[in-house]
Amino acid sequence: MTKSKVKDIISQDDVDDLLRISEFIESDTKDSLLHELKQAILDSGKLDLNQWIELRDQLHEIEELIPHIDLIIKLKQE
């Protein structure tokens, strides 16, 4: 197989990762990020203070990625 052919093949791990990402961001499923956040907020007793701090730190990291996501969306729309 040539190098270009090897690059075109997607591994099962890649497929699994893509499926996990898709399920995670689907807004109408119980496994979505948004659903999980809403549930944690609605029942704030589910998390202790340290978990809330860790969640906020992780959300901050996501916020930092938003401009990059916006750029990807813009480029794909063009």
C-alpha cells in the first residue's frame, strides 16, 4: 500500500471516537453534554464543592476553544 492509501484509511478507533463525539454533542439525548450540565445544575447536590470547581475549570477550557470552533464553522460554510 502506498503512503497516500494508508492516509485514506480510517481506523476502527477513529470511527469509535467520532461516534462518541457525535453522541456527546447531540442536544436531544440524555448523554449529551448539555443534558448532563442541566441535570447537575437542577440537582446541585449531586456535586460537591470540589466537583463544581473542577466542572467550572473544564468549562473554562471549553470556552477557550469556542473561537477555534467558530473559525472551523466559518471555513466549512465557505
